[in-house]
Amino acid sequence: MAMVNNVLFSSYTLSEGLVLKNRVVMAPMTRCFADETLVPTNDMVQYYARRASAGLIVTEATLISSDAQGYPNTPGIYNDQQAESWSHVVDAVHQNGGKIISQLWHTGRLSHSHYTSEQPIAPSAISFTGSVPRSQGLIYELPRPLKINEIQDIVKQYAKAAENAIKAGFDGVEIHGANGYLIDQFLRQSTNQRDDQYGGSSINRVRFALQVVDAVIEQVGESKTAIRLSPQAYINLEYTDGDEEAYELLLNELDKRGVLYVHLGAFDSNIEYEYLNGRPADYISQFFTGTVISCGSFNVEKASQAIESNSKNLIAIGRPFIANPDWVERASQGQKLNDFEDKMMTTLF
């Protein structure tokens, strides 16, 4: 049965200059199909263009520097060649009537010398235990703690990457502050054991994230600056009692700055966490009054219910978009959707 009148498929004004044709967001998904110099390929151009029926596309996480890499063939946006190739992706999405935002990424302690030729960097010398995904048996390494001047240099790298993204034609940028990567590592007590202005208290642990946000806003404006967060600490790190205090502070500050949106990083948005007093998206909305992108195990019915419970919600869809480039068309018409299969990760379609 056709569902074109469903609220999920209604338009949404994200900002004065950014009106989405529906409330469906294609979630960022690491695909590892850039070339050996981390430049987007023509296959990536076609991959994103085929999914332009989403109200908004958030790109796969995109590296802000050469020492930020933790997985094979992940694209960058820190040099002119990478930015020029991304412009072809943006043009193709725009020509198909879509909107697209670049997700800016530094993996921190989850980087690896196999890709960077350098020791990983992090807030503190605390390693993550386990094997590097999509690698040939690589094991995570011990990172070295960042010096203050290096932290400040990374803030500038985020701003430069944002500048490159807007020059490439992107409709905005999303700072990747979720999933245990560098910004998340600063926010967490388990990974940030510094005793300077970037560690210890909640105010200090939030400092790096806000400096990045402020630098990006200065470069591209608050209406083009967004962030992804995972206050529930569900991957690549552990929760420590009191971590939520830093997130409350951060979300309040993001609200004051009027950023474009906050995007939840989650595999299942319905899981409740005692230390958040419920679901992570609801926790975010307690402190941030702007648009929240919910993510994790949504179908059309659950997505519609989420929007009806909070009119400022957008809904991110992940792997179903890999299996169904035309997910919006199929879902809005009530057509059968292809099931995602792991083998789909080996190609771009």
C-alpha cells in the first residue's frame, strides 16, 4: 500500500537554505572503496547519485588528515585532489535532486601505523584491545598522548577539511564525534586521563569537541555545521560513571551555538540506558532543542512513530540503503525491500 502521505516522506526545513524533500537520511557507512591515495572514485560518484532520493545523504566518514586513518581505502578531504573528486559526487547527487553533507573524521587511537606510517595519537596512552576491522589481521597499537600544540593543529585540520567540503559543493559538514573515535575519546574518562586543560573535569573533557565545533562554525557557519554523538558509549569504548555530565554540558553548548543538527550514532535506537534515563535520542533532545537525527533499526512504521513523538526528528537509514538504492521510492510505495546481505559490502552498487 502506498505511503506517500506518511510523515516520513514529508518535506522538512533543516535550515533557511536547506529544505529536504523528505525526512529520510542516508546514514554514513564506511565502505572502503576510495583509491590508494584515498581519493573518491567514479564508482563512489554513481553509488551516492543512485541514493539521491533520500532527503539527506551523510557521506561515509571522511578523513581530515593523513594520520587519521584506521581502515583501508577510506576517503579523505584534506587535499585538493580529494576535494575535487568529492565535488563530482556532490554534483551527481545535486543533479539527481538530493542534498549531501560531508562527515569529517579522525579515528584517534583507532588509527594504525600500517596506514599512516605513524604511531596512533589519542588523548592518553590507552589502547583499544582487538583486531582492526577489514584488515589483514592487524592488532590495535598503543597510542601516544597528544601534545597541546598538536591538539590545536588538529582543530585547524577540522576547519580546513570543512572549508574543502564547502568548496567541493557540500550542503554542510557533520563532525564525527561518536563511536569511540578521537572526539569521543576526549569526552570519556576511560580514554581521557589527561591532567591539563583537556582532561579531568567535564568542562575540560568537552573543550576539544567545542574547539572543533567553533573552528568549523567560524569557517563555514553554524547553519552548515552538524555533529554526530553517541552518549550511550556503545562501541569502541566503555561507559564510566559521570560521562553523561560531559554530554549534558556539550549538548547545552551546541544548543547555544545553533548547530544544524545532532545525529545519534546507534545500531538500535530503542535500547534504554539507565545512566541516560532512557533512549539516547530522547536524552539528546532534553538538552538540545534543534533537529535530532535518530538512527538504528528503523523501518517505516517505527520511523513514523519517532517523528510523530518529536516533530524535530529526522530518521537515518543505514544498511537497507546498501541493499536498496531506491529505498525511498520502494518504502513510500509500500513495495517489498531487498534484505541486506553481508556479501553486499564487497561491491558498490
